[in-house]
Amino acid sequence: MIEIDGSLHSGSGTLLRHAVALATLLRTPLRMTRIRARREKPGLRPQHLEALRACSRLSGGKAGGDEVGSGEIFFEPGKRLNHGDFEFSIGTAGSATMLAFTLLPLALFAGGPSRLSLVGGLFQDFAPSLFHMQEVLIPILRRMGVEAKISLHRPGYVPRGQGKMELEVIPLKGVLKPLRMTTPGPVREIRGISLASHLADRGVAKRMAEECLRLLAPEGHRCRVETVDDETAPQKGAALALWAETETGCIIGADRAGAPGRRSEAIARFVVSSLLEDLAAGATTDRHLADQLILFAALAEGTTEYRVPRMTEHLQSNLWLVDEVLGAKSEIRGSLLRIHGIGFLRAG
């Protein structure tokens, strides 16, 4: 049995999601205690609960302690990984993108293609945005052999959620390949998406895009930002994402969601500042991609190498978890992170 103290390291819901996904792949029971014990609202929130139930459903497993507020769960995955068409709804503005991240490894090692329809929040603080997953994470994972596609059907923001996305995955034929990105290289192009829902009269999408161009021009960067004025979301909201592609194939991204009191120009300044900061660090990943790649690198066959802009709590937490659960060792020298994957292969 895998036993995890959910209050250790970052103590976040990411530990729960990753641990449940890995237990499902390993077909090994998981007991997790003190889940999010140091958070303002400890225990399972709806988005964590849906991740647990989704892993149970995809594997034919069963879970105990599966209720909102629970600080302890017992999860016994089934002996298979189901594939096909599935729908999951968080029921709140909880992150559907984090749910997609949890289910992607399972779909990669299933016996056939999967199409997952997910409903919840897609653009919010403290969670990957759909645009970052779509334009940064998935393209980099393709270099490891991943065949997956993310589509936006309807934006969803805090507090109402109800955003809808679709994740389509073709299973791997063998193992994940290691990733080697050690040289950042000069920036070839910066692109972006500026999205606003029910805010066309205030020109929010256009203002965010124009501010990005104004701030990046003095840095000598070419930039193309697509503006989208949406009328399908259940509430007003906005999101901005930029990503820089380098001549060595690296993709560095930055994003931010709108919120009451956040001016369009302030959102753009935050995103541009974050992007330029990570580029100046000489990294080959951005601050979010750096910890998102860890789970996949740990499952891959061989050693993955990439440069991180800085050490973060989430990065250290994820490295600890894959060592604890998989025995995937890692080391970091300066900015260069090495993760020695276990070469996980689908059983049966």
C-alpha cells in the first residue's frame, strides 16, 4: 500500500491528484491522510473529490472517504484502465484543467483512445489555464511521444465555473521518451491569446493584447496576440496567455485570469513581466511547466533534463512524491534538473 501524509511539502491538492493517478497506474492501494491540512478549507474540495472519483471510474476501483471535507481517503484502484468517451463535472469553479492533468497519464496507458469531456473552471488563479496546457504543456509532451489534444468548448471562470473542455488522447505504444531541453536558445516568436467573455463593450480583450504589444516592443520581441470576444460563458470573465517559442524548441509560457478589480492593463503587465522574468533566467521551461513535467519524466524511460527558472514549493513537492511512490530519483545542479524515469509500461 502507498501511504502519503498529505500535509507534507506543499500540502496542496496537487499531492492528492498526483498520488491517486500514480496509484491507479501502479494498481496499488493508496491511503492518504491529513489532506490539505494546512489550508484555509482543509480536506477534499469538489475538484479533488471529482479527481478521486474519476480515477476510480476509469480503473473500476473504489474509494473510501470520498466526500467534501474529508481529510483521509482510502483508494483501491481496479485492475484495468478503461478507455472511450467519458464526462466529468466538478459542479463548481474548481479547476477542470487540473482534473485533465490527473487523467492524462491514465489515458496514455489505457488500451485504446479516450475522449474526456470536463466541466468546471478553466481560467483562475493557482491552477493551470487551458491556454497554457494547450499551447505549452501538450506541445512539449509531444516530444515525449504523447498524442493528445485539448479543445475549448466554453470558457469558465470563478465563481460560477461551468467551463467545458475536451481532452482527446491516443494511448502510448510503449514507454514515454525522456525529454532533454538544456539550451534555451534565442526567442523566435511570442504568441498569445487574449480572451474576454461578455466584455466586448469595454474592449477588454483588445486592451490586454495592445498592452502586451506595447510592453514587449522595447524588448525587441515580435509578438502576435489573438483576441477573442466570447458570448458563451455563463458569466463575465477574462484570461490572457503568452508563450515564447525559442530556436531550440523550448516553449516558455505565462498567463493570468481576470478578477474583480483587475484592470486589463494590469493583467497584461503581470503576464509580460512573468514571461520576461523566466526568459531572463536562462531556463528551458517556465515556472509552471517545470513542475508539471515531473510526473511524466518520472514515468519515462531514461533521464529527463531541463533547466528551471527557480526552485518552487510545487517543484520540490512533486519531486518528493515521484520518489516516494515510484522510486524515481532526481538531482538539481544550478538550474539543471535531472529526473531518472522508471520506464513505466502498461501492464496486461
